[in-house]
Amino acid sequence: MTDWNDALAAVAVALGGDRVRGRELLTDCWNDTVESDHAQRCVLAHYLADLQEDLDAEVMWDELALAAYQQADALAFSPIGVASAEGFAPSLHLNLGDAYLRKGRVEDARSQLTAGLAGADALPDDGYAAMVRNGLAGLQQRVTAAG
């Protein structure tokens, strides 16, 4: 298991704009996990997906993030300040739905959108939640436009 502090430091590098170094650090953290580190793998894969230059790789990491989330204990996210694991799911569905739509997989995108919207009530009332809700609304418009 990688240390949560190392994982969060890697996320900070990635969010700070150094995509290459962030991807390297996040990949190192991923390689230090074991399959049963579901919460850490979820978070790492979630951020690794955003750092991919190839859409297929992005989808793979988004799918890994969602799969790890579905196996994680609800309290396993508390070390990173996520009080309710359910509040993390809409973002995972949003990212995967967006990637699917960009691949032309409209029905898969619609399925992820539906799951994301269904979980949106679990989001807290803060800036992160507003960003995710806005993202879901934008994805809904694009899915509708795609047919």
C-alpha cells in the first residue's frame, strides 16, 4: 500500500500543472499498491485518467477507477477527507461518461450519466459538488445532442 500522503502529493503535482511528473509520481504510487488497496487505486486511477494523452488509455484508467471504487469500503476514503464514499461516485461516472462520449460510445456515456445523476444527491454542498453537478449537466447536454 502506498502512503496516502505520497498519493496526495502526486495528485498535487499533477493538479499543479506538471502533467508528466504528476503521471510519473501517480504511476509510482499505483505500482506500490496491491489489488486490495481499492480506495487508493480508485483515487490514483481517477487522476491518472486525466493525465493520459491517448483516449483509450484514459478510458482504461477511468474504468479501473470505477471498478476499484465499487470494491472499496465506504470509510476507506476518509484519510483524504472524503466523508462519504458515495460523494466520490458522481465524479467517476462523469469522467467515464465523458470519455465514452468522446469515443462515440453514446449508450455507454448515457449509462454513466444516469449513474452519475443518480448519485448526485450524495454530493456535499460545496465548490467540488458544484463543479461535478455542472459537469454532469454539460455531459447531459452533449449526450442528448449526440442522440
